[in-house]
Amino acid sequence: MTFNTESRGSQTATSTGITTHTRYSTSRRGLLVRALVRVSSLWQAIQAGLVTAWTWVRETVTAAGALAILALLALPIGISLGWTELIVAGALAAALLLLALPFLLGGKAYSVQFQVPVERVVAGGEVHGTLDVSNVSKSFELPGRVDVPIGSGTTEIAVPLLRPGAHHAEVVVIPTPRRGIIDVGPVTTLRTDPIGLLRREHAQAEVHRLFVHPVTVSIPSTSAGFVRDLEGNPTNRIVDADMSFHAIREYAAGDAQRSIHWKSTAKTGQLMVRQYEESRRSRLVVVLSLATTDFNSDEEFEIAVSAAGSLGTRAIRDGRDLAVVASEQIQELARSSVHSIRSLPVLSTRALLDELSGIEKASATMPIEDVCALTGQAIPDVSIAIVVCGSAVTATRLRSLTLRFGPDVAVLTVRIDPLAVPSYRELAGVGVLTIAVLDDLRSLLARRAS
């Protein structure tokens, strides 16, 4: 008798009868793979949960709260060992944590509006921002706190108990004693218990940027006194219409009739036209030193920035062709082989003062002599160069500035020295204005202009 037993296999015929080959092709391997996938997914979910829990604990539990949690974990040990001290400490920690939990509720029920009335101010004053906190929930909100980051510091505003729909307004004072760029925000609502065991923060996304411009003074027009060159310098380029007459030539097809010189035409019997030398408008360049070694104090550098801003804004208002340059920071390893300058925007006084708000001196910059030399090469048609530097620049270095520009460039140096007597002198072809305070720049320029 032959038995036909088949378990998901295949039959093969032989001479003796039917032989059964059992082939287990069921999904034992597939079941193992699926089990491993499920275990891996479960492990990933556990890891994600642990990371989330750790992030919540790190953001919520303070140092004092961590001590309370350790005391709470010691409660079972105290109960099992019968240690009264651990039991009391654990019970007290549990009570404090339970009392702290309600203070974390409703942190996102605050609607916070923070307004800064201006975006640009002059250094030396203060700005008053407006903070309005509203309760948008349908229940009472426990007292909380709002933190307003102002630059590197933070202003804390206490928020009292708010009923539904109520709001609390505060005036936030933003001090602006010094030139700079201040980021105000993002405003953060903070819920914490009176003891400080737990905390909950919710940050707003908006950040207000406040430009604190350098102090500037109104100086005489740059078209007056020794800072003038209204008609420009004649060049070798010959054009058909300009201010500087050059010569007479024969008429050619395409010449404008208004260029015909009738007296010469009558004498020669041929049409003759005028030629002119192209006159380019003078270009004023203000060079600001950023090298730390050129200044003996931070006060000198601040006056230098204000002087450069005063000269630049006056030239922009006069409609002059202006460039304001300073040294670019260079990496230490490349300082001996790389020379670089930065050109500040001069499309408007606001753009220039915005850039001057964030400028700082640094040690990894070129000395003022190299900045002037590179400026003379990079900016063509410079007729007047005003160099602003500190008292650490010696008279020998000042005399060498004329060699850094072309022979037709008039060089004026504004040297900041709070301990010197304000004066003007000629030093080997370089005009040197020495000022102690910013107002000296206005008085000396006005005196020279008159």
C-alpha cells in the first residue's frame, strides 16, 4: 500500500510507485524577517520616544527640579529600608512636584504682541517698545513671565493672573547707548512655579532688528573750502560736447550742427566743428581705518566712525560721486599675501549709516597705508581722498599717504586724538585735521571753508 502524503510539496513518479518529497516552502524565513522588522520598528519608536521624553525633561525640569525628582526616586528605597529621612524627603519632593504641575498648564494660551516703533535710531538714546499679552483661552491663566531678548541681554516681564479675554501691557525700554545692530526677540512666554522646579517656554518667531546709527554732525558742504572740485579734471579723451574746449577740426558726416564753429568756417571756406576734452566729475573717497593698532582706545574708533559717517552723508546730500571704503578682515594665515578692501553702500544716507552701524575694528586687517594703496588702484578718477584714522598713526605714516594715491589726488587726513588740541596743518603735502571730539570736525571744516 502506498500512502500519498503531501505537505505543500511536489510528487515524483518512480518505478516502485509514488515517492513523496516534502518541501517546506511556507514563510518561516518570511515570518522571521517580518518579526525582525517589527522589532526594529518598535526599537526605533522606543528610541524616538526616549529622545522626545529627554528633550521634554531637559526643557522643562530645572536644576532644582532635578534634585526633587532624585528625592522622589529615593522614596521607594526609603520605604523598603525603613529610612525615615528618605521617606520624608521623597514625600516632600512629590508634594512640591504636584504643586508645580498646575503652573505649567496653559502656556500657549497667551497671545503676545510686541512692537518696536522704529527700525533706526541714533546712538545715545533709548527706544520704547510695547508688549501686549492677552489671554485667548476660556479659563483663567495663572501668573507667568515673558522674556524679551535684547541683544545679548534679556528683559523679564511679569504677567499677572489674567481672566479670559484680559490683556496686560508693558513698556519695554531698549537702551541704545552705543552704535550697533540690536536684535530684539524672539519674545518667549515662560510658565514656572514659584519655587522654580519646572518651567515651560514658548517662543514667538518674530525678531526685530534695530539699527543704532553712529552720531553724526552737520558739516559744511563738501563743495566748499578746500574740499571742492566742481568742474572736474580734464582728461585726454576728445568728445564733441563738454566744458573744456580743445581744438577745431573739419566737419564729418554725422556731426551735430550745433558744434559748427562759424567763424572758422568763414575763414577757411569749409565747415569746421569744435572739439572738447572730456571733463569728469571729481570723485571723493573716504577711507576708514579698521585696524586695531591704529587706535589707542574704543572712544577713538567710535569718533572715527562718526566722522566718516558725517563726511559720507554730507557728500551724498551734495550729490557728489562718492566711495566709502574700509579694510576687509583677512585670515591670519593669508594676511601676508592677501589684500582686500570693502566698499560700503552709498546709494543713500540710510544705507551708509546702516552699514556703519555694524562695522567694527579688528586685528586681522591691513594697515591704513595698504588700504589707501589698494583704494587708489581699485577706484579710478579719485580727486580727493579723506583718510580717517586714530592717534596711533604716527606723523611718518601720515606723510607716506600721499605716495599711496596718484599725483593728482589731494589727501586729507582726519586724525582722532582725544588728548590733542584741535588743529589743521600741512604735513608733506597731506592736510591733517586733528580732532578731539566730533564737533571739532564741523568747526575746523567751517573755518577752512570760510
